[in-house]
Amino acid sequence: MIIAAAGKAAHLGGVVAAYTPLPIIGVPIKTSDLGGMDSLLSMVQMPSGVPVACVAINGSKNAAIYAAQILGATMPEYQQKIVDFKREMAEA
């Protein structure tokens, strides 16, 4: 999969999604204009047929966790890492 971070018009994820069969996770970047809302809205409004999963503004950590969860669906070693990570979060 590909994690695409972008600000302002934030169509990078959509452009990449149009050219690859890989899953795309978009990370909207906070901007000085609208605090990242422009980036967020641009990412979640992709046209039908060009899916881009989207996390919170400046949510790169969640994008990485989500990528590991997707990989964990078919790769037990990634799934175990996520289980361990979530257990550690609950204990903290």
C-alpha cells in the first residue's frame, strides 16, 4: 500500500490511486489557510472508482497503524505486532 500525505488541494492520493492497484491511505496535512480542513475534504471527496482511505489531519501515525492492520489480514506477523501494540496501549 501507499501512504500519501498532502496539503492544500490534497489530490495526491487520488492521482496515485488512479495509477496503481495498491490501497492508498491519505494523510491530510495541516495548512495555514484552513488548518487542514481543505486537505481533509479534498481527500475524502475522491470520485467513485478512485478509493482513498483517509485518516485525521496530521494522522501519519494512524496511517502507519492502519497499513499494518491491512497487512495483518494476511500476514500473521503483522497481526501479532498490532495485537501487542494495542495491548501495550491499554496497559499504559
